[in-house]
Amino acid sequence: MLELLIAAASLMAGYALGRLRPLDRLDTWVWRRLAFGGPWVHSRPQQLLTFAALALVRPGDAVHAWRHRHDPPEPPPAPVVVRDHTCKESRDA
């Protein structure tokens, strides 16, 4: 009887976790914090909490961020050159 109760409780817990999707919600929260920034950037405890959550839901991204935290910023892209492809002779005609 105890085994049946444990099996039923684990099925109910698995169903509840599947419906709530806590890791998906945590992943969305971390993405919003990193993508949009905000006042959390100025607080070390909030940075630590965000990075710990990132390490939990996306360990590969957390390792990449940790390894490249002191990299210099990327240079701006080169300006786009728009050339006039019309011939002078075709404009005169």
C-alpha cells in the first residue's frame, strides 16, 4: 500500500512540474534580465542571483559568459558604402 501511495504522489508531482514548467519560467526570467538590462546591473546581489539562475538553466552559456567577461568590446561594423551603378552615358541619352 505504501508503494502505491509513493507511486501516486510521484506521478502527481511529475504532472504538476510538467504543467508549471519552472525551468522554462526561470529561463525566460533570466533571458529578460540579460536582454533588457535595467537597474539590476548596479546591484551585486542581483547580478549574482541572475548569474546563478543562468548557470542552472543554461550552463553552457554561463561558462561562455564567465570565460569572456573581460574581453574588449567588439569594434563597430564598417560603414556600408552605397555605390551609384548608373552609367553617365545612360543618363545623357
